[in-house]
Amino acid sequence: MILDATTLPLIFVTLMGLSILLYVILDGFDLGVGLLMPFATPDERDRMIASIGPFWDANETWLVLAIGLLLVAFPAAHGTILTALYLPVTVMLIGLILRGVAFEFRAKAPRTQKPWWDRAFFAGSLMTALSQGFMLGIYILGLRWTWASVTFALLTAGALTVAYSFIGAAWTILKTDGALQTKAVRWARGGIWGVVLGMGSVSLATPLTSDRIMDKWFGFPEIVLLAPLPLCSLALIVMLWVSLRNLPSANDRFAWLPFVGAIGLMALGFAGMAYSFYPYIVPEQMVLYDAAAAPESLRIIFYGALVVIPVILAYTVLAYVIFRGKATQLSYD
Amino acid sequence: MEALLLSRVQFAANISFHILFPTITIALGWVLLFFRYRFARTGERKWWDAYMFWVKVFALSFALGVVSGITMSFQFGTNWPGFMETVGNVAGPLLAYEVLTAFFLEAVFLGIMLFGASRVPGWLHITATFLVAFGTTMSAFWILVLNSWMHTPAGFELRDGIVHATDWMAIIFNPSMPYRLAHMLLASGLTVAFLIVGIVAFRRLLGDRSETSATQLRFGLVLGAVLIPLQILMGDLHGLNTLEHQPQKVAAMEGNWETGPNVPLVLFALPDEVARENRFEIAIPNGASLILKHSADGVVPGLNDFVAEDGTVLHPPVAPVFWSFRVMVATGMAMLALSWAGLVLLRRRGAHNLPKPFLYAGVAMTFSGWVATLAGWYTTEIGRQPWLVQGVLSTEAAVGDVAAPMVLGSLITYLVVYAVLLLAYIGVLLHLARRAARGDTPVREEPRRPSEAQAAMPAE
């Protein structure tokens, strides 16, 4: 393959897409755990937080990689997108700060302060989830701030928050047992309707916002070729619904299924969105080839990424293997 | 113009808050590796206790560093889009390499280091600790490469106003990089040395008589005493490097207006940029010439050389550079005095019997590393103004088109959050110290012996 001004932007937009997807899945489940905090008792909170303790930091790093790739591979789009999203980005950053530090402070500060840091943990997770969903909505509508786009963005904000809570509940089912697991199954049963509603409305609304996207989906033969996407989503939702009805189960059988199903749904939703926007990096304004950095700079990152990303994935898997099984008390030993 | 000033204040506030925590974690990672290794070798409980106390501080500092670092990475785009648009071809790969070779390494192995001691064999736990320390240092390497390049850009050409990389070795090993990197790594070591001295001295004052606290106190004092002369030497070399590449910055640091020989070393003055002279100057004759040129009649550059024909000032604002440089040097001298006095007292009286006034002095110096590091960064960063990338991109040209009230709003929010977090951080350090002094640490298992851990692994 020739690494030039046509292939490199494509490679980098794929890399960026994959890190956003990994971020949404991985930080999605720990943000979701944060969102579910108010529904748990103090002891349950400790266990839920213990279940994400070894992972959240690395999960968040995928966001840094994604924004880093946008920054380095598409410098022209980077400034346009981030200045247009100044307000929600600020809210998200404050949220990420609160969430990240509350995690540490709640375990180390004097006991009397702990409920406050739990609130900060919830508030930070909520601010992060809502603002990310809001940004998604504004982005879909081409980074314009109008009454219609803000309304749509509020819808996507709610949808993403529900999706995060759902995958958080699915993670809790996987990583806990007993009363907490039963509770998490209840959360997931409630959450799945929110996911259906959110994914459905975003999927229907997106083509309506642009003729180009409408043609990409509902032209012929696209409508046939793309049919597997909605059909797979539907099958996954049915599977999730059935598995949630049968959980908790004896011997914890299929406790992993909701989590895997949630990952599948997120991946499908993401694939649909990626298809809608390609080749635009700023919807309807800037195609990715016009926004890309110089090939000689992209090449040097590409060689590095080729070596390093498999290593990163390997030791990430190692961490998940080491901390496999049910979460116990968060302990430094 | 107003958004420019607000964006600068916001970036300065964010980066000042951010750098506090990496300054601790870069060196503390290696200190933890040392404690962990000593425990593995000797089996002495005091080393494990030292590890367990400081690993909590590490985890907290790391989290604060991560979240404030994410804020920085977004602000490149939200407030300074011109930076990446102009120099993205150089800055981009350097930042990408930081994420790829450092961030993931630190973040993943941090989980194993913090929570894995009873789940993995000892050698893997030590390896995880090593990789975290290595990751923080790699991160420092890449970011200092980029920062140094902004001061002494090399290995590039300008095409249509955009920087294109031509020689990556020249970019990475740009003229000021080795000095700046060494200066910063030593600063991190000193910050941790005095943090340990201060916090453990506080524990001793509260009545902690444990062997581990005496050992940590000795460790901190010896580390500080060894590093501070190296840092003074490195600072001198870095200064000479700056003189070669950014003479206007050195002129501001010295408060010297006219280029010439026999320039005095100004100890105190109020630089007046309107009159272009120093008021209330106290100076040592020939001092600056001696330090910078190593001869009394050495010619030292003056600020008046950096004013354009039309009166445009091309040198940095004088007073902030002049003063932050003096704060840094004075703090360094105080570090030298305390740590060397500490060495003498350790020899004469031992770590268990250090006199109370000395312990109080140690507590007063707990955050001296932060003061010196911030003052040093202000010196070099304000000293680069009005440039963002020396000679290539002005700060004014890089700022984004965001409404000033929006920037003001976000700035105030950040300031409030950072103030609260800084107070909470210091509060938790003191809380942890008080608990350790009471001997109130939860009962924990020591890490597994390698043999039993390995035997247990496949069965799980």
C-alpha cells in the first residue's frame, strides 16, 4: 500500500474512529457505573467502584488518543470542531476532572467527606455523559447552533447518557454477584428501553437532517446492502431482552451476555454513524482529505502506531485478565 | 485582544495546576520502585510501609495529573487552534508519541501496581512499578522535546506559512532539549525529596517514632542533598544554552538593559519598562558577566537591543521574568541549606533524633519543589514571549476566535475547581500523614511470595 495524501487520511480517520469506539465502550461502562451511584447503597458503591478501579484510567486514555489523532492528523478540522464545541467541551472537562479525582479522594479523604466525593463522582460522570451526547448531536447537525440543533443535541445527550448507564449496568452484572447483581439486572431491564428509544430516534433523525445522508441510506442498492446493520441491532436487542429476563442465573451462566450485547449495539450504532458521515470530518463542511496534516508527519506517526498499538492492546488485555472475575473490595494490596 | 489575554491566563492557570502533579509522579515512580525493590531484597517491613504510604500519594497525584492533562490537550483546540494549524506537523507526531509510548503504559500498569500486589507474582508487581515510572519519564521526555522545540525550533522548513518537518533527529534533539529535560527531571527529583522530608517531618512532629519514618526521612534528605548541587550545575548550563539561543530572555532574567561588558549581577531591583531602567537596584559588580561569560569584562546582552526601529518591543515582559527567576534561585538555595544541614545532623544525631526546629524547617519546605518548579517555568515560558514558537509563531496569532465572556466563564470555573482540588489534595496529604503517625493503617497482607503466587495463578 502506498502511504500518500489519499491513503494516510483514510488510515488515520479509521484509527481515530476505532479509538473513539473503544473509548465509548470502555469509558462508557465506567461512566455508566458512576451514573448508577445514586441507586446503590454505600457498600454497593464501594464494590461497583472497585470493579472499575484498575481500568478507568486506561479507558480514559482512549479519549486522549482520539482527540490526539484529531489534533495531529486533521489539524484544520480540530480547531473548527473544538472552538464550535467550546461550551460542552468545558462542561465535559470539568466533569472528567470531578469524576477522576473523586475516585481517588473518596478512598483517601477523611470518612466524613466520602459522601461528598461520591456526589462529585456522580455529578462528574453525568456532566461527562451529557456533554458528550450533546456534542454528538451538534456535530451530526454540522456544528451549527440553532434552536433545532440544540433540541436535537439535548435528545442525543439523553440517549448517550442512557446508553452509558446501560453498559454500566451490564458491566455490574458481569463483575458482581448477589443482591447487587440482581439490582443491576433491574437497572439494565429499565435501561434497555431507553437505549432502544435513544438509538432509534437518533437513527431516524440523522437522515432527516441531510439529503446526502438520506440518499446514502435509502437509495438502491444501499438499502439492501445496509439492511444487516438495523437487523443485527434488532437481533441484539431481542437477545439482550431475553438474557436480562433470565438473569441472575444459576452458576452465573451468561452473566457476560448483556455486556457483550451492549458492546455489539454500540459498535453497530457507531458503524452506522461512520457510514453516514464518510468522507466528511466536519459534517457537510470539510472532507477529511482537506483537513489532513502533511503526509511526512502522518507517516512517522503511522509507523510508530503500527508497532505500539498492538503492544498497547496486548497489555490492556493482560490487565483485564489479571483483574478478571468478580470484583471484591478495593484494596491496595 | 481581551480573549487573547483571558486565553493566556486560562492556559497558564491550567498548565500551572497540571505541572504540580507530574512533577511529583515523574520522580515518585522511581522512588516507589526503589522502596519496592528494597522490600523484595531485604524483606524488611519498613520498606513495604514506605511503599504503601507513598503509593497512595502517587495514585492521588497521578489522577490529578491525568484529568488536568486531558484539559490541556483539549485547550490546544478550543483556545489555540493556530498552534496546531501552524506547527501541527511537528507538534502532532511528538504528542502522538507521548500518548502511544507513555500514557497507555502508565495507565494500564498503574492499575496492576495499585491493585495487583496480591493478584500477580512479585516480579510482575515490580515490573509494573518499573513500567509506570518509565512511562511517566517517557511522557516527560516527549513533552519536553515539544516544549524545547518551541523555544529553539530546528529541523523544519516553512511552506506557505505552515511548518513542515524536514529532520526528525534535529527536531527531537533540538538545541535546548537535553538541558531542559535534565533540568526538569532533577526538579522533579527535588520536589519529591522535599515532599518526603516535609510530610515525614510532620509525622515525626506528631509523635511518629516508627523505623519506616526515620528511614524515609533519611532517604528524602540524602536524595535532596545529592540532587541540589547537580541541579545548580544543570541550571547554570541551561542558562548558558539560553544565552546562546534566546539572549532576550537572559537579559530579562538579569534585568540588564544595555549590552556591554562588566555587567553587574542584580540581586534586587524593580524593573521599570516605561523608563527602561531598574529602580532600587542592589547589585554585585561584574557578577552577571562572570556567571554568563566566565570573565569580568564579558559582554552580556541587554534588553534595549530587542526593540524594533518603530519602538515595537520584541523582548518578554521584564518584571515577571526577573522576579520568577529570583524566586527559583532563592528556593534552590534554601533547598541546598536545608538538605546539607540535614546531612550534618543525620551524621551527628541520627534520623531518630533530629532536632525539632530542623523538623519544622522541613515541614515549611514541603512544597518548595512546587514553588521552584513553577517559578522556573514562568521564567522560561514568559521569557519566550511575545512568541509561542520562537521566531515562527506569535502567541497573538495562535489564539482562537472564541467570545471573551465565554473564555471568562470557563476560566472562572476552572479556577474555582482547581482551588478546591488543591486544598483537598493538601488536606488529604496531611490526613494520610496524621493517620500514619497514629499507626492507624488498615491491616493488610503483604504481597505474595513469588512461589505461591505462581502456583496459584493457573488454578484461578
